Amino acid sequence: QRLLGENNSNTLSSMCQLANTYSHLGNWNEAEELELHVLEIHTKLFGGKHLYTLRSMNNLALTYSNVGKLNEAKDLQVHIIEMYTKLLGEEHLDTLKSMNNLALTYFKLRKWNEAEELLVHVLEILTKLLGREHPDTLTCMNNLASIYSILGKWNEAEELQVHLLEICTQVLGENHPDILMSMNNLAGTFCELGKLNDAQEMQEHVLDRCSKLLGEEHPRIIKYMTNLAEIYSALGKFNEALDLKVHAMEIQVKLIGI
């Protein structure tokens, strides 16, 4: 900075990299301060409609979201989407990523309907551009499935979760921890739809695989046992439910002393 000046492109690039490092380390206040400074310089040098300025704005919005300044994040993200749409078009990946970021901010603000509307739109375009099996499409699909679950749209959630599970199993393998978590989520959806036998079968599989892969005293075991116990209770299998709840409590006591 002393040699080149803070308006030099190399200096600005270094500032952006440092801010990114702060973000990865969870040093959000330092990241926010630096990103504000970079945004100010970019705005002065290039104007408010330049892509450099908008990308700086996007970084700051993500930091705002992470520090809980959700309304500030939302306002920036709405502006970014408007500008990206004018400059790059609605179907450009940067525009779509910005829409996804705004949907996540809506999620944190508990504005479920706004988040749903955005994600449905983004998913439609991503599917058309990249296909249903692209990682960006699957990430959007997962976010939308979560919103559907919150809104009680269980049929829609099930459809997305089944597709996600099928594709991700092909990529990661049936025994990957993320696959087991997806199965757990789908089992919960089956419960809400009254498909209790399907839920039991899937949750028993999740518990069995998790026990073998992670050990019987892994924290996730408690969650999976408790979920299976609830399914047993819904099916009227009260003895099995009680046994599981007792076992889960024993593991919890051993792990954290509660």
C-alpha cells in the first residue's frame, strides 16, 4: 500500500484476499471494516454500477448476513440483483448466485414465502442452464426442500429430497455422512406424510450405518436414535421407543455428563 497506493489494483486485490481470510477465520468485524473500505474505493474509482463495485458489495452483504445485520444484507442484496440483472441478465450465474444469497438472508429473517419464491425461480433457471444433477442445482434444491419443510409443503419437500438422495448417493456413496443426514431428513418427511413404515425402514438403516461408520457413541447417534424412537411411538411400538430413548440418554450422559 505504501509503495503502490491504496487505489492500486494489486493493493485492492490484497485487501479483498485479506478480508476473505478474516471471513474464513470468523473475524467478521475485521472483514466488515476492510470490505467497507474496499467498497468505498471501488465506488469512487469505478462508480456504483461497475462489476468490481458490485462484487465488493456482495462480499460486504455476506459479511453483514454472518454478523446478524440481516436487514443491511437484504438491502444490499436486493440492489445487487437489480444491477446484475441490468448488466449481465437474469440468467447469468452471478445474478443467480446473488438471488440464492438473498433467499438465504430471507431464510434467516424467517421470510419463508419470499425465500421460497426466489428459490423456485433460481432452481427453474439453473435446471434449464446446468441440468438437474449439477452441484449448484442440487444446492439450490436442498435449500428449497428445507423451505418446503418449514412451510409444511411435505409433498414438494419429498419430491426434492428423493431426487437429491438419488443423485448424491451416486456421487458420494451410500455410506457418506451427508447421505445419512439426507436419509434422516427424508425419513422425517415420510413421517409428516404418514408414511410411517417407510420412515421406520429408512431411519433404522440410517442408525445402523451411522453406528458402524462413526461408532455407537457419536453425537449423531443420539439424534438418529431419538428420531427412530419417535417413529416407533407413532407406530404404537412403545417398548421399542422406550428402549431407544433410554439408550440415547445413556450415550448422552457418557458423552457430556447430562
